[in-house]
Amino acid sequence: MIILCIILGIISFISLSLFILQKAAIRNINKQIEYKKNTDSHFEITATSDNREIKELCCLVNYLYDDINKTKRVAFSKEREMQTLMSGISHDIRTPLTSIQGYFKLLKEETDKDVKEQYYNIIEYRLDTLKMILEDLFIHSKITDEEYHVEMINFRLYPMVCKMLASFYYEFQKKNIEPVINFSDTSLVVTGNQELVQRLLQNLINNALKHGKDYIEISENDGIVSFRNNLNDSIEISKLFDRFYKGDKSRHKDSTGLGLSIVKEICLILHWEIEVRQEDNDVIIQINTNNNSIYLEEKDV
């Protein structure tokens, strides 16, 4: 009986000791969490006990802290991006608005019919610029929204390229450029969103007109579509798809710098690969549509 009491006493002592140690370990974890919360420190929570459950608890707490910090960094990065976006767009909108306001004042005072006509043309141009800026902002916000969903269909790319080039007829005439289009004999059918692809083509052609000099060539080979033009400006190839990058800023104040950034975002949505390179004074933008494109005979389309 005495031996049984001794054994029970030893078991009780060990259990109590383990309980006290575990309680102390949990209290220590609580103190670390409290200190981490108040000081925003980045140290890892550690266990003073060899108990497996307590160590697993520390690992779980550290994982949750890492996840929270990662979420904070992403949120902060998006907030900074939004601030940069709004700052850039605000500046781009203010420029044509200020110009329009100035020319309206001149119109009120001007009596010469020819001069007034000139002012009207400038105001119309500035309004078109403002419209382009707002469209860029809208499409950029739309396609970068995480909940944005696109409907994909199969369509031939060549007729769309021809149609888009035709829509820039007067711009090509002004710059004395005759675009060259060179697609393979087999009709390329891509899976994509027509609205987005039209915007992609529009931005690429518009970019070539703004920065190009003598020609623009659009070719296709094995599902890889290339846009080639020679440069009139000095540009940094590595920054070409960056938001707000405008090349020679002094010459392109009417551009948002979002055009090619939008092109890149569209390619990501369509699962197309895009790359840019420079050969002498030519810039070549290549889009690989092979991830979701097929070739069909004319009769099958």
C-alpha cells in the first residue's frame, strides 16, 4: 500500500511538473506574441518546451505571421501601384485639359476666322487625346481586376489585322508610311477574346506610329506574329512594357505610357507569350499565339 502511494505520488508529481512546464511554455509563447505584436518585430516564435504539440503550435503561429506579412506586403505594393497610376493619369489628364481651357479663352478673344479654325482643330485634337487617356485607364483597370473574366472564341487573326491597319489609314498617310503585312498562306485561327485582341493590335500599331519612322511590318510564321518598325526615338527595350514608360518624354506628352503595358496584360490573359528585341535601329515585338492557336484550311474556317 505504501509503495502504491509512493508510485501515485511520483506520477502526480511528474504530471504536475509537466503541466507547470507546459503552462510556462505557453505563457512564454504568449509573451513572445504580445511583444511581436507591439513592436512589429520579425523574429520567429520559439518553444521553451520539447513537447511536440507546443512546437507544432509555434510552427503554426510563425506560418500565420508569415502569411499575414505577405498579405500586408501585397496590399502595400498594390496601394503604391494605385497611387502611382492615379498620379500619372492625373498629370496626363491635366495636360490636355489645361491646353483646352487655354485655347477656349483664345477663341473668345479671336476674330480671325482662319485662326479660330486652327484653335478648333487643336481643341479637337486635345479632346481626342483626353478620350484616349480615359480609354487607356478604363481598359487597364478592367483587365487588371482579379475578378475580370473573358469569353474565348475561335477566330481568324489575319482579317482582324487587315481591318485594324485600315482604321489607321489617315495616320499612315500623314507619316507617309505604307504598312507591310506578310502572313503565311495557311489561315491562322486563334482562341481569344476579340475585343482584347483588337485592343492589342490597336496599341501596337499606335505605338509603332508614335515611335516609328519609315515603315511598319506585321508578319506571321508558325503562329508567331511579329511587329517590326524602325525607331525614331531612343528607347530602353527593358522598360518598354513598364507602366507609364514613354520613351522620349519630351516628344510624347500626349501618351499615358500604358499602351504596351496593356498589351502585356492582354497577352497574359490570353496565355500568349510576348517578347521584344532590338536589331540595329529596328524594334521587333513578337507574340507567340501557339498556346491556343491552330491552322485551318480556308474551307474549314
